[in-house]
Amino acid sequence: MMITSILSNRRINNLCLICMLLFSGVFYGFAQAGETDKTREDGVQNKFGVLEFLHWDHPWNSYKYSTAEDLQVALGLIKEAGIGWVRMDFLWSDIEPECNVFDFAKYDRIVNMLFENNIKVLGILNYSTDWASSCGKWNCPPKDSKIFVDYCVKVIRRYKDKIKHWEVWNEPDSPTYWQPQDGLKVYCRLLKEVYIAAKKEDPECVILNGGISAGLGSVDRLYENGAKDYFDIMNIHIFDDPLRLDAISTVSAYPKLVYKAMSRNGDGQKKIWVTEIGCPGVKNGSRVENWWMGNNPQEEEQARWVTDVYTKLLGDKNIEVVFWAFLRDCKGHWGNGIDYFGLVRWDFSRKPAFFSYKKIAHEQIKDIH
């Protein structure tokens, strides 16, 4: 009203034209440059992740994803379930099988497939390639950290327009994945080097510590070893036996204790990601060796656990994303109930757990929008 009382009609028209041009220019800029930002925002809002070995096409994993058709089937299930994040390895041994010989072809296909379908990736930078390992095996730290850092930088550089979240190693506090155990001392030094180099290559990237699997003691050791300033999100793994009466209470209490430890160390502003939680879902009557927690839950019990886990954990304001392990069952890889962690079976048929995941994911996504 003030403007119309002062300006002539002609000046008003000119002003409107200028505003329209400016607005259209801004909007055009968002339409051209904002697609990636919008996708990133949607990804952060979607709190539902899954650990899946989309890169497995080796004899030791029964060639889990050896064909493009299998990958497309997995993608369809990921989208159907409402999954927003896929956690997967970028194996050093695949990418640099020989010193300074790099092969990204397989990972290019997978990353492009997920990116084109607005599925975010949490990439794990791991394990040692044999020629660079301090012990000649995959689960020992590299004999020269600079070689590992160089591999990390090359991976981040190649995918920085499509992947922003990176995890450095997996479960470095477990003797299965890191030998020898030394209270995370060598790991924390490696994490620092990777973090500094990663931020230099891509200042927008987000770095997670390797998923903690051995409890609060490992969280404390991250801080004792000076890792505080070298990860952006606290990454933990939680496993419990859903057949225990109070299992969900234990699961929901653990991240609260982790957050207290973070706050004591001045890290209370960081979020927590649970990048592995899961349990077997075995068909009634199947004869399968038990997993490490005890008796294997049946498929219906696994489905109830999915609902309990996501309801409880995503009710915690400090937890940002929860990743179920796994999307698809494995074929004799572990030789026990772990092979049946999938939301779907080896033949891609949907388990009851898949429908539980889909129901709660779509309910929460609908609430957001």
C-alpha cells in the first residue's frame, strides 16, 4: 500500500517487471543447480538405511551381484522399501589391485545406478589390499598409511559430486576386521590422516569413524587417542538377541550412553548413526547353525524386531540414520544365522521383515512430507 501511494503506475509496472525477472532468474538457478541439493536434503530427511554388499561379485561371496539384472532387482526392492541410504564397501583390493593400477568400472556402475535413483551412499573406505597390508592380509592396517590415504583421496575425488558421506574402515575395534588390536591407537592416527586429506579434496564431505562394535570402551578410546576433531558423525553398531525379553530396552539405552560419553568430551553437537543393526530371519523348520547371539529368530520374529528397532531408535533425537544389516540374505558366506540377516531371501523373495521395514519407512516419510 505504501508503494502504490508513492509510485506512478508506470514505475509500479517497471518495478514488477524487474522483480519478476529477478525471481525467475533465481528460480531458474535453483532449477538448474538445486537438484543435487534437493536430493541431498531429501536424503538427510530419510532416516532409513541398509547395509548391502552390492559390490560382491567374487567367488568367496558366491558372486552375490554378478549380473546387472541382480543389481536392478536389488534397486527395485530398495526403492519399494523406502530405503534412502545404502552403506557399502569401496574395497581397496578391487579398486587398486596393483600399486598405481586403478579400476573403478564396477563402482562407477553401482554409484551411478544409485545416484540416478536418488539413493544416498555411505561409502566405506577399506580394507587393506594384499600388496599394501602390514601383514599381507586384508584385515591388517596398511604398512604405509600414505598409500591408504592416496587410495581414499582418489575414491573421494572420483565420486565427490555424487557421494558426500564416507566411513573410514569398518569395526576397527574388532579383531575380525583389524589385526592386531591395540586400543585403536594406530586406527586413530590413520583416521586423522584420512580426515585431513579428505577435507582438503572435498571440504563438503562428511567423515564417519569406522563403526564401533565393542561397546562404550571403544567410544572412550576414540577420544583418548585424540580422534575427536577427525570425524563428523559418531558411528556405532548395535546387536542384541531379539528373543531376550528386555532386548529392545538395552538397544535403545546404548546410544544414550554413547551420547553422554560424547558430551563429556565436548562432542554433544554431533549426531549418531547406527550403521549396523540386525538379526537372522530363518524359515520355521530350517536347520541353520545359530548366530553368535544364540538361537536364530524365525522370519516373523525378525519382522517384529525391525519394527521395534526403528520405532525406538528413530525416537532418539540424537540418532540421525539407522542401517539394517542386510538387504538380501547371503549364500553360505558365514555358515550360520548371519546368512539370513536379509530383509529378502537369496532368491529376492520378500520376507515378513521387508514388509515391516516398508511399512514404518513409508509412514515416517509420509509424515515428513
